[in-house]
Amino acid sequence: MEEEPIKIQIQIPTVKLGSQGLEVSKLGFGCMGLTGIYNSPMSEEAGISIIKYAFNKGITFFDTSNVYGPHTNEILLGKALKQLPREKVQLATKFGVVGVHKDGMIVKGTPEYVRACCEASLERLGVDYIDLYYQHRVDKSVPIEETMGELKKLVEEGKVKYVGLSEASSDTIRRAHAVHPITAVQMEWSLWTRDIEEEIVPVCRELGIGIVPYSPLGRGFFGGRGVKENLPANSFLIIIPRFTGENLEKNKILYARLENLAVKHICTPAQLALAWVLHQGDGVVPIPGTTKVNNLDDNICSLSVKLTEKDIEEISAAICADEVAGHRAPEHVEEYSWRFANTPYKNSNNLS
């Protein structure tokens, strides 16, 4: 008889994210999915309820962005924050993506835009300060020093406590850090997206910068999305190459391997995949999101999955990133990632 996967009450530890003083729960919560993208948007009441549930379980680090919705995700989180003790919450939001359309993103990083976005986010969130403020995507038409200069001013004014970057190249991280310390870099990092390990991770560790993996469950793939359950017709996932056609059929082999390993560790495949990310270092704080309380409980229980170095090597070899079929994002989104730092964007970023 198979043993039941881990399902116990645990206390979520707090850890230092980066070397600038920010402390967060070891597991964060990505709020993006509460207002659509992967599924239909939740009701406001349901969204607030799951945020409060996460907080009561010990998650204090919540991630959003002005582009999610757009704007509605920040508004939702802001309403939830009114029912929580603000001083015990670490709030992260982002600026920089003006919009996303079928041909690509429009990104912007001028000082004036940085300030305007910060002021607007503070108002939507209903707070006096943002704990961690990220540049969501880097504007190649504006020197990173100019963008960081304005972020530094916002820190000095008390509107922002700590500064972060998302999908930034190692060179951009170094240049930005020289203007004002970067506390965290947010990157996609999971068992099937591991290309940051060669260059980005070492730079962050050298400079004392924390790493916040988004989509640590492969956008739900390691929780069975696209394998055990069909994708919703309105989901963003239907245009992600890894979830389509032959690519998905090939990737199901990887899921089956993880499923077998999960039996060995007496946990679910999702818990094992998340535990693998959690074991990547003290300054690594993943932010899985979900709309389901059961999934949230399972994610928290992944903290109880203990892996040795040998276990990590075995899992890494079984879910070999080189065997993954398909790109991690559609081409019109992928070109705005750190891997294309030296390639001009198709769309003009320097909007007035």
C-alpha cells in the first residue's frame, strides 16, 4: 500500500533575501494568477480569501505587478492588505512593462516613468511604501544607470525599501548594483528552466543578491497541468511551446520520471519539484501561485521534503533540462528575457 504524500502542519521559516536586510518567508506567494492569465479570474472575495489564508499559514512575502490585470492584481492585493498587519507583510511589485500584445512587449525605464509607476502602485495598493520594487523588464533604450538613479531616489524618500530586477542579464545586474544595491533578482527557475545556473546565479551570489524564482513549478506542469488535467481554453498556457503538440507529449515523459521519484520521497510530484528549488540555497525564495487552497497547502508542505545532495543530483539528472521540448515562453515574450540582452527589441520602448 502506497504511503500518503506529506500533509502536515509546519512553520514556515523566515530567511534573509539578499544582503541588504530584507527578511521574508522562505516560501512566497505569486499573486498574478488571482486575476487571470492561467485561468479565469477569481472573484475579489475569493482572491482576498486565499491571500489571507496564505498569510495565516505563515507566508508573508507577496508578489504582484502593475501590469497584472493590468492594475487589478495590485488593487486586489491592496484590499487584502487592509485586513492584514502591514508591518508583517513583505510586499513586492514591479514596473517597466507598459503592455503586452501578440507581437511582443512594450517596456519603459525612463526616470519619469519609474516615479509615475511607483506613485500609482502605492495608491492602488493603499500603502505608504513598497518593500521590494522590481524593474519587471529592462528597457534597452535607457541606460540602467538612469533607471537605478530614480529608484535610488525613491529609496531615499522612503517610498521603496529595497530594489530588485527581473529578467536582467549579468552585465545589467552588475551595472545596476554599482548605482544602488540590488536586493533580489527575479528569474524563471524550475526543474525544466535552469539556464540561469551558469551565469546569473553565480553573479547574484558574488554580489550578495537574493534570487526569487517565478514559475518554480513550470507554470503548473509539475503539478500535472497539461498532463493530469486539460488546459483551460482561455489560458495563456495554450500558446506556450512546452504545452503544445508534440512538445507536450515529449515533456510528459519528464513528468512521469518525477512522479516515480515522488513515490520514493513520499510526496507529490509538485512537492518534489518545489523542494528541489527550495534546496538551491539560503537566499532562494520561490513564489508559486495558485487559486486553490489544497494546492497552497501542498506547496507549504514541500518545505518538509528533505533532500540530500545525492537526491538533488538524481532529480536533476532525471528531469534533464536539455531534454525539455519547446521554449519556455512564446517568441514575442521570450525576446524580452535576459538571454536576449544584446538583441534589439522589435518594438519601440522609448514611449513618451
